[in-house]
Amino acid sequence: MIVFQKSYDLAIRIHKITRKYPSEEKYLLVDQIIRSSRSVPANIAEAWAKRLYTKAFISKLSDALGEELETEVWLEMSKDHQYITPDIYEDLFIECDSIRKMLISMMNNPGKFCR
């Protein structure tokens, strides 16, 4: 699935970027943003495994969407603390926006994915 690959790639990219954050953020912002960004593809994978049951599929996609939105908050906080440039933030936000739209579309049209 494209949304899985995009969210997986974004999580990898975020992890690489956060290596440059100040050490005092290691157990604060860095842990939060890595956790939430990794949770998106993990929840999408769980949704795919549960696609025999439409409600379970939508529920896991809803979890993925929540984690994606949380990641957006941590990215904005990273920008406001000047850990990432506005250009990097914008690029990452565009990816988040794309993932969010795909998740919402999947949730609104589960019949395309569920058996």
C-alpha cells in the first residue's frame, strides 16, 4: 500500500532528522516524535491484517490517523524550537498531509480494502 510506504519512509526520515536535536530533548521531544511517527505505519499494518472485519480495519486506521496528527504537532514544535528549518518543516508537513488524506479516504471507503 502506498500509504504504508509513505508513512514508513516518513518515520525513517524523522528518525534521521532528530539525531541532530539537542541532547536535552532525547527523552522528551525526540522520543515522542519517533514513537508517534513509527506508530503510523505499524497501525496501518495492523489495519491491513484486520481487513476481514471492516470495523476493526477502520479502528486501526483511526489509530494511525491519531498518531499522524500527533506527529504533526511534534514537527510544529520542532520548527518553533528551531530544531528544524521552516523548509524542512514544510516538506515534512506536506508528507503528513498526504498520508492524512489517504488514511481518511481509506476510512471513508473501507469497501475498497476489506473483504
